Amino acid sequence: LGTEPTLAVAPDAKTVYESPIFGFSTTQSFLMRSTNEGQTFNVLGVPGVGKLDQCTGGGDSDVATDQFTGDLYNIDLGGAPEVPARVSHDKGLSFASSCEANFHDGANYFTDRQWLATDLKHHVEWYIYRDGVLSTNTLPGIGGTEVGKQGYGEFLKYAPLAKKPGTAGAAQLAFNNICKNAAGKAAPCILDVQIAGNALTDNTKTSPHYGTTFLAMERPLGVGVATFTTKGKSSLHEYYAAKNHHQVLFPTVAVDRAGITYLTWTDQTNYRVYLTHTVGTSLKHWTKPVVVNGAPVQATVMPWIVAGSKGRVDIVFYGTANPRQPTTNYGPWYPYLAQSINANRAKPTFHQARMTDHPNHIDPVCLSGLGCTTNNGPAGDRELGDFFRVVVDKFGRALVSFADGDNQLGQEVANGPLAAPSFADFVRQSGGPSLFKNVKHLKRLKTPKNCVATKRHRNPVPFDIPESGTQGKGVPALELRSACLSRLKNGDLNITIHVQKLDAAAAIAPPALPNATFMLRWIYKHRVYFGAAEDNAQQWRFFSGQAAPVTDGLAIKYAFYPASGSAAGKVQAGQRNLITIRVPRALVGKPPVGARLSTVTAYAITHSSRTPSTSPKASNFTDIPQVADVLPPFQAKLTRVHHRRHHRSVVAPVVRIPAPSLWSRIDAPASMALPGLAAVLALAAAGCAVMARRRRLQVPNLRLRSA
């Protein structure tokens, strides 16, 4: 389970990286990779553990890519003072690391919310963070013990990019400081920043800002941006974009290909999303802010903006029709995207689309950062984190990762059970206008319904590494080819999973673990359900039910799929290579005819022990599953069809879903191969999933007036 997921896209557009926050208490950070444009993800790092290296992590995370070499950069927090920074030249298969990339000159610093930005003009990777002193010792210009103190300073550092592909290493983690004190040590460049949003470098060669890095921030007088280059402190300039406007959490900045700069934020007075932009390319003159969100959205939090060709922007945010302020607002909250193709005008128009078919949060939203941990009531629910992110691929298609807590692994009540945790979900735009003018309209993405199928493929890490060319053709006994879900005449659910070659012995041969589980999981009425078939030494058993939480006493860390409910099934090896599981309807929410099941996803998993009937303790994981394969998700509508003939060559049909939405949904379960079932899939991670629902936006234009 994870929150605040960050995103980056590699130059080939097919490779997408995602990294969520997993928590200091775990000491582990996770990085997920997709090699099929976000249809499925798998966790990178040490197989079954998730750690990328020996560094302590689990806190704030960010990822970036070098669009020339394809190198991958990742940073996170391990608690004061450890701040791991990493670079990979082989798409995350190996990393060079620096466990303490921030400075630590004899005092106890506390680093917070660091950002990455790749500067292709000056060939550097920017590492930007805020830091402050936690001990009684003080340094000039820095002080205070709370993250929100103005005494915290913004530090601006950079390291050289690799000169050619395949060479990135330790040299890319040797940081230079823009600002230094009299002793030559790193010093904060900006001291009066109340909070700093994202960092962004303008890499458009024809832009007047080519090679300039931007930092969105709130100042005492309002919101604005800071700009700088590698030339040192003399290159640092600050601009107010909207005086007397104060944001909630992070303001975010974007620059289009024409050099027009945009700034967006949720205002603390009315919780609406605002947008302003420069008049032309001059950073000294900005337009009057306009409201972005429209009906039915009344309150918002956590906007993020990305720009493409001149005047084209996408802005994502969490929104609700409930007008109450977020810390007392039970929603329901949904993730939205507002797109404008004339955002450079004084009064731009927007298309607003909801990105999911169910809420992602049904509790108040805590906006106090680390202060949320001291509030045990509903207003202390920080399961959404502090932001979520949108990026675009080379076609101008929006890719979004957000926190989804609509799962009932927990329940929010004052001084009661732990709040429902968040899966890190991933969606992509399935149709509509591109952010790039030369592309115009995006090619429609097909949406599987009731069944999904794939071609022959290699298993992901850890069973086969496609880039290495040394692992053969993967493990056919763990290679999923298709999956279907339907309703039987008596209301029970029928699951079929086609494996490339059903071979019980091969499925658990090293490097696989001694037990293999084939599982289909889905979301229905705010709950996560599943059906599974498990092989132990060629002894098959079948079970089903609802996913259960695994906690460490402070928070829910994993989703676990216990062998507590009954199911019937059969395994047909040989020509069919088919697993059939019959799931009693009473164990999975009694879905009626016509019910829609979301994010239906098939997994092949191996693990060391048979799945127990109860969840393990978070402090005593002895069975960390390996996600061997995963299929793209699909949506299932339970019709009156009693039986479905299944054939190994089944092809997922193209479905035109009538409801308006321009998104393909994908729950990114499995943050790491987790404990239990081979069944503990951590939310934002590993064998992830693709969107189960891709629908095209059919929402009329909203013309928004100036604030």
C-alpha cells in the first residue's frame, strides 16, 4: 500500500516508472516499472523484498528520466538525515546509490519534500529539497522544529548527466551546491518559502527559457516561482504570480513549448483550483487567476499541472460535490482531470472529466503534513498523502497515478479502526485531444470487458529480465495468457485463467518458491474480493473471499488475500492449460445480475508457505510472495450468460462503454511482492495493473470566468 505516487516516462514512451511512499517504519522504498505503456507494472529491486539498495527509505519519493540516455533517477527519504539518491542506466535493473545525498555538516538536519528535474541543456539532474535543524543547534538562516516553519530553507543542487547511454553511475550522484556559506558548505538559497511545490526544467530548445529550472512556491505575499540555472546564486530570480493568494499544500508549475509559464494551486479560502499564466513569456507579468474546476465539483485538493504545445495543459485534482472544507469533508472524493487547449488566453475553457468509476476517498482529507500523525480522528486521515501526479508521453497522452483508498481494508471512525489505506492506482487517457498540436486527437485505446488476453511474453522480474537476454523465454508454467469472469445461473462467479503451460513442478522450480497461486481479484462496492487456486507439490486447493488488512499497529501496510473462504475448482493441464474457479456469491458481496466489477486483475504468484486463513503480523512476515506475472485489468459486467466457452486463443473484445470518461483505469496493486498469499499484493507496486476501464470524455466545455 502506498501514497503520493510519482511518475516518469522513458524516451521510448513504453516504459513508465512509478514510486509511492511506503512509510519510514518499513525502511523500504519501492519503484515500479511498466514496459507496456502502463498496462501492467512489476516491482524493481531485490526480489521479494523490494529494497533497491542498502539505503534506508520509505519516505517522500520522486522519479525522473533523462530523455536522451533513458537513465532513471530516484530519490526518497529515510528519516533524518538519510536521503537516498539513485541512478540506473539499465531501466532499473541495477542502481548506483548515495545513501545520504543531502549534506550533514555535524548538525541534525531534517530533509523534507525533495524534487528532481532533468536539465538537458546544461546536462545536469537537479536535486532540490528543504532542510532544517531538529536539534537545539542552529545555523544562520535556519531554525525551528516543524516542517511548516519559515526557518526552513530550500537547497538547490545538481549533478552531471551521463554522456551516453549505459554509463550512468557514481558520477551522477556527485552534487554541486548553488549556494554556499562563508565556510564553503551548502547553504539554503531561499529562506522565506512557506512551502515549495514541484521543480521543472524547460527543455524546449526554441523556448526563451530553455535550460531554466522553475520551482513553484508560496511566499509570504502569495504564490509564485523561483528560476535558476547552473550559473550559481546570481542566476536565482523570484517572481510573484498571484499576490495575496495562498495555496493548500503544493502549488505546481508547468511551461508549454512556446515558453508560457503556468501556475496552479488550490486556494485556502474556498478550496477551488486556480490557474494563472505569464503574459507572453515574461515572468514579470501574470494574468488574473481563473477558477479551473466546474460543476459538480465544489471543493478540491492537490492539483498538478503539465503542459504541451502552446496553450495546452492538463490539470488533475481530487474533487467532491460536497462544499465543506476538506478536513471535515467526507466527500465522496474522485480524481478529476481538466484539460484546456487555449489555456494561454485570459479566459480559457476547460473539459473536465472524472477519471474513475468509483470514489478514491470517502473520508476527510488531512492537510497538515506530518502533523496528521498526531490526529487520531477523521480529520487526521492522511491516506491521500499530499499530492498526486500527471505526466504526458511522447504522444501527448495524459498518464496519471493517484492514491485510491476506496477498499474497506480499514474504516474511518473517530478513535476507531485505522483509516482505509490507499492503493497507488494508474490511469491513462484513452481518447480525446492530445497536449501536442501536431498529434491533435489521440488514438483510441481498446478496453477489455469480461475477459482479457495477451500474446506470448516473458515473465517480469524476478523470473525473467527481458533486457538481459540471458533468461531464455521465461517460465511458461507461470505465464498468464488470459482470464475471464462471469456469473453462473445460481449467482456464483466463474473464473477461468489460461496459463501458457500448466506444469505444477515447473511452476515451483527455483527461482520460484515452493507454492504457486493463481488469483483473480476485483473491486465491488468499495471492497476488494478475490478467487484463488493454489498448488503445493501438485496438491491443488481453491479459496475465495475479501482482502484483509495487515497492520503494524500504526497503519495498514499490506493487502492480504487469506485462504479463509471456500471455492470449488478444477485444473486442466495438457491441451487446455486452464484453471477454473467457482466462487460462492455470498463470499464476495452477492453481486446481482448487471453488477459491474472494477479492476479485475489476474496474478501468478509464488511464495514459500501455503496461504494461511488469517493475516500475518506486519512485524513477522515470513512469506514474501513473488509476483511472477500479471494481466492487464478489465471490467466485468455480470450478465445472465450462464456459461462461457473458454479457448486459449480468446481475444479481448473492443467495447464501447457509454458512460462519459476519458480514462483507462488500472489499480496498481502489489507494491512489492508481499507476504502471505502469495497473496499480499502491495498496492502501488509490483505486478500492477492496467486500467480496467477506458472511456472517452463526452463532457461539454466549461467556460470558466475569472475569479
